[in-house]
Amino acid sequence: MTHKKDKDNENLSEKLEIQNKEIKEIKLSIKEITRSIENVYQLLLTNRNLCSHCQQQKLNNSGGGINNTNNSNNNNNNNNNNNNNNNNNNNNNNNNNNNNNNKYNDLTEGRNGNGKIIDGSVGVNSIVPIFVLLI
């Protein structure tokens, strides 16, 4: 009978130890959260006289960063827009290159650069070399 009580007491004391550790961890977490909230509150107090843009910048730089996620989303959107602009520029460059190549091909084939054949003209590629022998 005594042996069973000792065993039960031992189990209870182990459970209490585990619960005490968990309580300590929870208290530490609460302290960290409280400290973060205090930091943000202090920043808000010191930022009262700044414009909203400067307040947000100061918050972001502090790591208090309420809108850090939004800012990174905006940066991603800006990067996507830049990529789209670069793609558009590349497409425009390709179109310009194609147009220039077509005009060059037209000119070397006796066309006027807009695809129309020039009356009575001979393209550069079809000119027959003539050798004049001077005596």
C-alpha cells in the first residue's frame, strides 16, 4: 500500500515539474510579447509629431514592423511590374529588330523598305559584277 502511494506521489511530482517548466516558458513568452508591445508603443509615442510616411518608415526600420508584410508584398508587385516592363521593352526591341531586318531585306531585294518593289530597280543581291578591261 505504501509502495503504491510513493509511486503515485512520484508520478505527481514529475507532472508538477513538467507543468512548472511549461508555465515558466509561457511566462517568458508573455514577457517577450509585452516587451515588443512596449517597444511599438514607445515608437508610436515618439512618432506622434512625424508625418504618417515617416512614422511608417521608422516603425519598419525598428523591426516593430506592423506593415512589413504589406511592404514586402508591394516590393514584390513592383518587381513584377519591372519584369513586365522589361518584357515589354524586350518585345519592342525584338519588333524593332524585325522591322529593321525586313527593311534591310527589302532594300537588298530591290524593294523600297516598306515591302513594295521599286519599278525598274535591281536589288543589291542581284547585281551582276561587270569587269571593264581598260586597254
